[in-house]
Amino acid sequence: MKEQINLQVGGMSCQHCVKSVTESVMALPGVDKVKVSLENATVDVAYDASAIDVAQIAEAIEDQGYDVAALSE
């Protein structure tokens, strides 16, 4: 089951942030696409809900040192 989520993420400020968040989330099973916006402080993720849940995606971002502030589907 394909899903799309938009996460508010604090602490991202440069292209290194974009790369580390993108790579960590793309490494998760079931993630199809990741789009990071520094301007909006958001991370859009397309994923397979039968393979992974939002909490696991948020945890991967937080493990990189960023704060996931809000979820909106």
C-alpha cells in the first residue's frame, strides 16, 4: 500500500543535511522516494505502508540529529 507523508524537520541548514537525511531514509525498506526542502524544513517521503511505518521513518531522521516536529499525511 503506497503512502505519502510530509514531515516537518528542524535543524536542517545545508546540502550536507539534505544528503544525510535523504540517504538515511532511502536506506529503509519500503521507501520509494525522498524529497528534502531546506526552505520549508520538510521531508516528503513516498513509501510502502506494508513494509515500514511513519515512526521508523521519523526515527531514521532523528538518528541523523534532526528534530521531527510534526506529521501530516
